[in-house]
Amino acid sequence: MAQNSQAAGTEQKGSLSSILYWKSDLKEGSLQWVKEPLNGQVLMVLSMDNNCSATSFDMELCTEKLKSLGVQVAADQWRRLLQDAVLKPEVRRYMFYNSRAFQIAVAVVFYVSLWTNMYSTVQLCSFGRYWEASVLVTLAAVVVTVAVILVIDRRQRKINMNTDVRLAALNELLIKHSLILGITDALDGPHNVLQLWFVHFSPEHCLQTLAAHIRDLQRTQESGLRHSLDQLCVVLEAVVQPDPRLEEEQEEEASREESPLLSTAANKEPVTCNELLHLIPEGPPEVMAQQLLVIFSGCYVRLLVTGQLPRAVAGGHLEQSSVPCLCQFIQTTTLNTHQSCFMGR
């Protein structure tokens, strides 16, 4: 997987198959001309410093690269979707607090605090004065800290509703042009760097396979399928719309009473409630398959470029690759197929 791939040019034929682009590997110093990109191949990476709130992705460069890839998308449209997805201040703060740099800092603080508390407790016992006690405390603190880090790492391999799913609207737009996006973070010295990955992906084969699999599950395991899809949901805060008739009655009652010293209208706040939104509603298998591809694209790209996808036993729709394709990933992680197509690392 070449992580330093970039688009270089295009023939004027209006199709992705006519694109000529170059792929370079800085370690090998090689330059290779390719006629057509392969599924799962990185075409472009944009980086930004997440430590400074004033920085952003180079939108102009990205627009030019997309044009060179033959992606004719309205610039304002995809910029707005990208802004809403990952460039809002609250989303960037969330990604910083879930970044590797912050997790390392938390692990160090957790280890020091755990070791101090355990050592202080052991000192109250009679055997706490021996040097063996400090060794046991150190080993115990290390084991617990490593276990916590492994739990966090395992959690990072699952779909993140706050980042991966936020890219769904943008992926829904770009997947029509055989592109899917994912976002990762990396350490560059003291800086936390966000990276936006553009990966080539033609959805036709995965869409057909996934739709056929959903159709088969609807016929044989409908309740199990619905249970699996019900896990994919988000909680939304919605404003409760009051009953107009009730408002009129309250206004009439208030008009018959004496006017209060302080206006209640100024202190009146909208009433909100939490609503559960299912990301994959009931529908034809093709529509559900398309929605699943869009929802899981961000998570799939994130795991693909970081090398966290397991090896696939059966051949998927990624040419010359041992990792699963997107439909295999969805079948195994979400639809709970009985026969896993993955091998452990």
C-alpha cells in the first residue's frame, strides 16, 4: 500500500479508466506509471496540524487533485460536507482527545498514579519494606496499564460513530466517483496530525455481493439481521413541538390572570428529547447494501491504511491484496456471518 500516492494527470476522455497517475515510494525512490488504479489503492493524502485550531486541509490543492482524478464534484458541496464532518471545533477536540498522542499521555499518567497508589498501600503492610515488594508493584502496574492500552486499541478497531459515520455524507457523494474517504491521526514530533485519505474503490461488485447476502439473510435469518442492524444507531437531540391547541389555551389562561413582574416568554426554553435514529432502515436489499457501504467506508479506510484489517482467506474484490474488501468486512463485523472469511494475525 503506497501511502504517498498522488494524482499527476489525466487524458481528456471523461472517464476514470483514462486517468494516468503516478505512484512514488520515497523509500525506494521509484516512479511507476499506472494506467488504472486498483481497488483499495491510496490516491491522495491531505494532512493538517490538529494542535492549532486555525489550520485546515488545503482545499485548493484537494480540488485540483480531484479534478485531475476525473472527479467532477462541486467544490462548495464537498467542502461544506467536509467542514460539517471533521472540521468543526467540537469534532476536532474529540479527535484530539482520542488521538494516539493523548492516549500515550493518559497511559503514562495512569501508570504513575497506579504505581504510586499501589506502592503506598503495600508500604502499610509488613512485607512492604523489602525490595521485592517494589518489583511486584512495578510488574502489576505494568500489566494493568498494558491491559488498558490493549482494550483501548481493540476499541479503536471498531466503527466510531463520532468520526467514521460523520464522513458518510461525503462518502455517499464521492463513492459515485469510485472514491471513499477515511481519517486517521499520527504523531509528528510534538504535533498531532490529522490525515484525510482518498482511496480508490469501485462499489459495483461489493454492492451486488452485499445485496445478495442481505437478501439471503432476509429469507433465512430475518430476526438476526434486524438485530444486527439495530446496533447501528445514533442518538439525536430533537426539539419537542408543542401542541398548538394547548398553547392557545395557556395563552388565554395567562391573559385572564394578572401580568407577572417578569416576562415568562424570555425565560422559556425549547423542550428537547433524545431520539434514536437507525442508520440502516428497512428497505430493498440494494438500498440497504448501498447504505452499509457508505456508513462503513470511513471505518474501512481508517483500518486499511493503518494495517489493522485482518487477512482474508477467500478472494474478495481487492486486486492483488490479502486484506478483505469492503463487503467482506461488513459481512463479518456487522452481519455476523457463520463462516468467517478472515484469518487471525
